[in-house]
Amino acid sequence: MRWTRRPRLCLAGVLAAATLLAAPAAPSAEPTDGHLTDLVNPFIGTQNEGNTFPGAAVPFGMVQFSPDTGHKTGYDYAHSRIRGFSLVHLSGVGCRIGGDLPVLPTTGKITQTDNARYAAAFRHEDEQASPGYYRVGLSSGIDAELTATARTGVQRYTFPATDRANVLLNAAQSLHKAVSGKAEILDDRTVRTEITGRGFCRDTLSYTVYTVTHFDRPFTAYGTWGLSTPVFDRVDLTLDPAHWPSGGLTVTAPGTSAADRYVQSARADGVPYDRTYLTTGALRSLRSLDFTVGPRPSEWGTSPQAAPPVLK
């Protein structure tokens, strides 16, 4: 069956943060109806290290929905691929910072373990931004729209005719360095996450963002990313016991950092584990997955038997 879906997501964020405004550095849009908001160009400062974002926000709002062209980049006008539309951003802070909880719509089978490989190409000719609204047409044929209120935001994705429409939520990404993450499937429309990170251009005390993502129609299936280099110290996944008897999974990678980012070994419920994926059967009973990381590549996960079946 081929069909067109227009799922809508509503996310609520809880985070106290101030938004800094960058000084204009480019011509603004032409006025259309005499309102001062018609003079605003949200793309000002989005290149040449301006570190601003073009997405949807309201004054003093707690949610800043915007595209990210890279994890440590945020949005750079010179780039042509979007890695996700994320919940919280800081504007003009003087360093490259990507957002919390990036969400990316895709089509087709999910066959890669690196979420960066899903980055969607786009053209600026298919991009539009105004105060409180952002829209872009992706090369996949998906049309993405963002808007925001003081404490919530709405994303609307219009998919082309397809038999497989996906929405990926990355609960392991924070503005700078992820400390821990937790994802909970509440029902077939609702996902709750808790993301703790730290860093504001340099290392800082940690902060936590709590979100609830609500779909306007039920999703038919859900799963998690395959295993790859951890970018977090700890993530707790809470799963619906009706479908997942274990009730949840805790993933740890103590000491992971930009220097120590290569998996040396892994243990599943205390037993050595060398595969780069988890099967549905394993998730039903698995309660813990622990990584040891180091500064150099290792032999872990390199054998033919370690690759996910769909990648063989």
C-alpha cells in the first residue's frame, strides 16, 4: 500500500535558559503587511561563526525548535545536510553547539547504526524561516515544518507516498556532552525522554531536559539504534512490560569522551558481547549493556558475525 502520512509531534521541554540575540549582519526580509516581524531574517548570523539558529521560538521561550547540520555545529548556512530538528538551542553563544533531542523523519528501511548517515540533504531554495515558523523540503521528499510556544513546540512532517515512514528520536544527544539519557515508551503515541548533559563552550555543571513527544496518530512499531561508539556515560531505556518483559535496559560507557571513544569490549548482563546489534529477542530479556572504551580502535565488533544481519 502506498500512502501519504502527516504525523504531528508535540514536545514539552523543561529547561531554564536565556536566549541571546545576535546583532543583524545581513539584509532583512522585505515587509509584506506592515508588521515589524516581517523585517526579521532568522538566517542572520547562521554562518561565519555567528552561532545562531533559524528555527522557531518565541521571546523568553523554553523551546527553540531548529535544524542541526552537525552535532557540534548547530546550524551552519554553508552546509547542505540536516541531521535532525532538535528541541533546545542557544543563540550567539560564541561556540558551536548542537541541540538537545534531534528528531529526523526518514523513509525506507533503517539499515545503518550511525545516525549521522541518515542526514537529509536539502537546498536553501526549499527553506523558509520567519519569527515562530520554519519549513524545509528534504531531498527525500519529506516536508518538515516547525513552530513553538513558550513551553511547547510542534513539528509536522508530510511524507511522500511510501510504505515505510520513520521518525527517529536521538535521546543520547545534548547541547555539548551527553551525560545520561532515558527514553520511555508510554503508549503507541507517546515517548518520554530525560536527557542530562553538560558543557557551555567549556565544561560546566550538568543540566537535565525533560520532554514528552506526542504523535497525532499511533505508530505501528518502534526500536532502538544499533550499537556503535557511545557518546554518553549512561542511558536508561524504559520499555512497555506488555511487550518487553525486561521492562527496560541500562546502557553504560564510563569515561567516554572525545579522546576515549573506541569500544574495547562490551558485556550484556555480565556476559561478553561482541555483536554490533541487539535482536528483538535479546531486548525482551536484557537488562544491562556495559561498554569499556579507550583511545584507540580495537577488534571489537569487526568480525563478520558481529555485523547486523541486514548489513551482511
